[in-house]
Amino acid sequence: MDRIIEPELMDDPEQGKAYALADFSGPNTQFLNLFADKFTDFVGGGKVLDLGCGPADILIRFVDRYPDCECIGIDGAEAMLAPGRKEIVRKNFDHCIHLRCQCLPVAKEGNTFKAIISNSLLHHLHHPRDLWQTINECADPGTAIMIMDLFRPESTARARAIVDTYAADESPVLQQDFYNSLLAAFRVSEVREQLAEAGLSLQCEKVSDRHLLVWGRREG
Ligand SMILES: C[S@@+](CC[C@H](N)C(=O)[O-])C[C@H]1O[C@@H](n2cnc3c(N)ncnc32)[C@H](O)[C@@H]1O
């Protein structure tokens, strides 16, 4: 099954609302657990960049787990950032989580990041090199890098079965987004080719029946 792209930005306010109301605690907790497993020596205390952060649930969980971090979340859709801005204020994290409405690729602007993370952004990109270029630009030697995304199933029937298994209770908007995302996602072999082309020596592996993980440290 070939990739079927979807719109890059989630800039429909209904989409933003549906996404913020949905329960992503499972995959988002898995994201944090995988980060802790892969980077056992990471203790926080530096700047963290989240690319395509959406409503910032992962950054909020990140700061809960690593309280000394200063986080920047970037997303091109204000509709997705808006619920995150409210939640950050509600949690009193506005001193340490800053959200910016900006599209990839982005430049470094003088920050030194201890970690660069991203969840569920890659499959949105029409040109995946926008992500790898941003990482090449923003990571310093030793920066911990972790990207999680869906991988494309072998058939539309398998994509439908995944939606039925994991999103049966979600709104129709969210179920359709999830299905479209599975069809737009990359395979592990495709991501490995992208990494090689970008000159990034990061690992890429499947970590669930629907997720792949790219991780490693930027070489010196
Ligand atoms: C599926 S959401 C994931 C949000 C968040 N990372 C999470 O795990 O909940 C993908 C996000 O990537 C953003 N996005 C897509 N293409 C982008 C681009 N070129 N630049 C910045 N953000 C982008 C979308 O607007 C959307 O908020």
C-alpha cells in the first residue's frame, strides 16, 4: 500500500478540540517510558524542544517527570496549541513550557537543546526531510533525540482494524484522523532511508503493533 498524504497542519478548531479532549494517556505515557528507557542517564536540567507538539500533553508529562527542564514546543497550528496554552497555565508550568506557532523546518536560534522530541509529526509532513533538517540544525553533539510515530500498515483493512481496536470509543473526527494518519505514515525501511540521506546515525525500530521509534544521540 502506497503512502496517502494528509494535510500537514491540524488547523481546524474542531480538530484541535477533538484532539485535546481525546485520551492519549496510553501512547503519551509510553513515549515518556521509552525516553526514560533509551536515555537512562538523562536527568533533566536543560532545554527540550518538542517538534509538532500539538496541545503539549507530552511536554507537560515531560516536566512532571523532569522538573528542571525548560521546554519549547513548536507547532504550525494555533488551533492545536490553544488548548495546550490553557492547560500549561492551569498546571502553573508557564515559566518552563513555551509554545510557538511556527512551521518546520526551523533554525536553531542559539539554543542548546539537551533533548529533541517529537510524537506523531513525521507522518504529517509532505517532505519528511523538513524534520531531519530541523534536527540536523537544532541538535548539538550529545543531544538526546527521540521521535515516535505510526508506521503504515500493509493494507487499508489492517488500518481499519487498528482504528477499531484502539479508537472505537473516540469521536468520528478523531477516528477518521487516525485512519488517515495510518495511511500517511512511513515504514521503518523508509525512515531508515530518510535518516541515511540526512546523515543522521539514529536507530529506528518498531515498538508496538502501530508505532515506530527513532532514537539516539547526535554524534560529535
Ligand atoms: C498528530 S498531531 C501530534 C501532536 C503532539 N505531538 C501529540 O503527540 O499529541 C501532529 C501535529 O503536527 C503539526 N504539524 C504538522 N506539520 C507541521 C509543520 N510542518 N510544522 C509544524 N507543525 C506541524 C500539526 O499541526 C499537529 O498539531
